[in-house]
Amino acid sequence: MKCIYCKNNLKEGKTALTFQMENDRIIVVKDVPALICEECGEESIDIKDSKIVEQLVHKALSDGIKMGFIEYYNAA
């Protein structure tokens, strides 16, 4: 697979996604599987992982967490 920006190769890796929500809430999801461009560093995650991250963040917010880290593999 190629990077959509610089057309170089993508490699499998992990990334952290930060969500800054209303009322100064910040949730970080760590170790999310991603494809990372070897040249420019652009990161992308697939739709399946995106939906899991969305569910994790929603759960954290509904649990009343104002600031926190979620490890993808431990929570998914």
C-alpha cells in the first residue's frame, strides 16, 4: 500500500490518537494499529479499528472520565 500524500511505502505500526472533547476532557487511545508512511510519517487506521476507538472513547466519556489514557489492546 502507498501513502496518499507522498506515494511512498506504508509499514505496519502503532499510533496514539488524542481526542479533546467539550468541557476540557482529553482521552488518549494508545497503541492503535496503523499504517505509517516510511517517508513522511503520515498515519492511517482502518475502519474496523476506527470504530473500536470510537467505542472506547464513548465508553470513557460515559464513565465520566475527564482525562485518561486507554491502551487499545487491553480495552478492545
